[in-house]
Amino acid sequence: MLFIPLFILLILYFDKSVTQGEPDIPLRWCATAVFLGIFLLDALDGYAARKRREISRLGTLLDPLADKAMLLSALVLLSLPSTAFERALPAWFVVLVISRDVMLVGGALIIQNIVGTVIVRPRISGKVTTFFQAIVILWVLLNLQKTVFMFLVGIAAGLTFISAVQYIIDGIRQLEKANHDTPEKNNRARF
């Protein structure tokens, strides 16, 4: 989480240098390295925690929060009109990703309020979605081929939608299970 403000500053200063007509390319490379480093360290940290069986409740909360904060910062910054990057992320893609995340947080809060506890099961679709969202961001940061870019955005968007549907289904199942469990407990208490 500590590197996210650094990433934001590097992007903003790089954009400013381009606007002033003196592109400071090392800022762009540093921002790319910070972004890539955050995701590689996150993957390594998650692997090490699972391997050593040192998974904590705090870690299960902070890890996805840090991932989302980094991704959303990059998505918003790289979707703004800028002369610093050859292409910007499409606004519809950024809205889709943010909407999914807001919906997931809202759903978790509703389940927490109704059921008392939320069970978040990591899904492979969620991990693949995050991977493709990161690839799209790196594509912009590295200014890679334009022809493949929209194809990658389409894949990331499709995966974002699929993972949202899966998490919604998981949430509905948790609510249904809680609803099923409650009448049984009430009936047992009466007899």
C-alpha cells in the first residue's frame, strides 16, 4: 500500500513533464517498475503465506484492498486524457471495473449486515481478471502495440463481468443459506 502514492506521483510528474514539452522518460519507467513490482511482490507474498500457512485475517483483508487500490489508481490515472501516453484506457472499461468493485463491497456489507459474517472465496476468475487488468495497465504504461490493446481490454472486460456474476451468485447463496438456517433454528427453539 505504501508504494501506491509513489506510483501516482510518478505518473502525475511524468504527465506534467510531457505537457511541458520535456518528457522525463525515467519517471515513466519508474512508474512501470513500481506497478510491476507491487504485483510481483503481492503474488510472492501470497504464495509464501499459503506455503507457510501464515494466512491471517488481517492479511486476507489488506491484501485485496491493496490490490484494488493499486488497480483503481492506475485505471483512473490512465483513463484521463493525457499527452503522456499514446492511448488511454477506455472510460467504459474503467466504469465497468469500478462498478464491479463497488457492487462487491456493497454486497459484502449487505451480507455482513444480514448474516453477520461474509465468506469471501477467492475464485480463479477473480485472479485471472486481476491479471488481465494488470496486463492492460502495463500495455498502456509500456506503450505496446495498439492493435492488440483493444483485444486485451475486451478480454479483461469480459473476465471482469464473469467474475462479478460469480461473486454475485456466491453472495446470493450466502443469503439463501442464512435464510434457510434461520427458520430451522426458530422451529427447533419452539419445540
